[in-house]
Amino acid sequence: MAKIATNAASTPTDRLVTDLKEIAADAEELLRLTAGQAGDKIADARTRLGQSLSNAKGQLTQLEAEMLQRGKEVARATDEFVHDNPWKAIGATAGVAFLLGLLIGRR
């Protein structure tokens, strides 16, 4: 079976993608291990699992591409905002840093 990743992904979505990849790898290994098994029920189950796995891989690939595109769009929008409004960006950053300092200082 696939080894569980020890490095934590940066976001819940990244962790979901990583987990889905591990599940797909486990399912592929299960298909390989049961290849020699006989019986109509096992053959039907293997066929359904193979189709489901193929569909899931396609959707996962599409999800990754969409996430990457959205990330690029957000980065581009943020970059444009900072270049168009440098003082607002500096003020917002200072405000967030101040609030974080207050929260950390309370402990």
C-alpha cells in the first residue's frame, strides 16, 4: 500500500489532493494484487473500481489545474493591487502585524 506522506501539505486542499493521490495508488495496487483472482463478482468489482479510479484521476487532474489557475489569478490580482495602492498595502500589512503582535503579547 502507498506510504502516508509525513510532510504536511500547506492547505486543506493540498492535503485533500495528496490523500486522493494516495487512495488512487492504493486502489491501483489492489487491482494489481487481485489480478489473478477468479470469479464473476471479483471481475465485476475490479472493472467498476478501475472505471471509478480512472474517473477520479481525471477529476483530480482537473481540480489541480483549476487550483493552480486560481492561485495564479489571486497572486496576479494581489500584485496589481500592491503596485496600484502601495500605501494601502503597507497600512494593511502594518495593521495585521500590530494585531498579531497584540495577540502574541497576550500570552
